[in-house]
Amino acid sequence: MVQPDVRVLHRYGMHPTEVSGAERQALLARVEQFLEGHAPPMSAFDLAEFRDEGRAVMLVVEESC
């Protein structure tokens, strides 16, 4: 998640969006908070990693509440 060459897609609602910069950092901070058990009640994250033939990585973060 912290590697800058990994594409990150965020799905919250109907349409996933690619995130970068400050928006990506904020999303990663929320995921870390969730993994440490400090997320708001009813928060949930599902993460999936995809690789293409060239081994490029895309991370999909699905957020729900």
C-alpha cells in the first residue's frame, strides 16, 4: 500500500475511483486505523490485489459502513 507505483482504487458507493496524493494517504490512514482496531463502529474494509502480466500491481480498497 505504501509503494508509490501501486495503483489504488477506492470503492465507496457505486463508482470506484483511483486515488493519489493526499487522498491516497488519507485512505491508507483509515485502513491502518481499521486494522489496528481503532475504526469507528460499523466501518469495514475489504482489500484485493491484482497483478497484470508485467507484474504491475493494483490495489482495490472497498470501504463500507
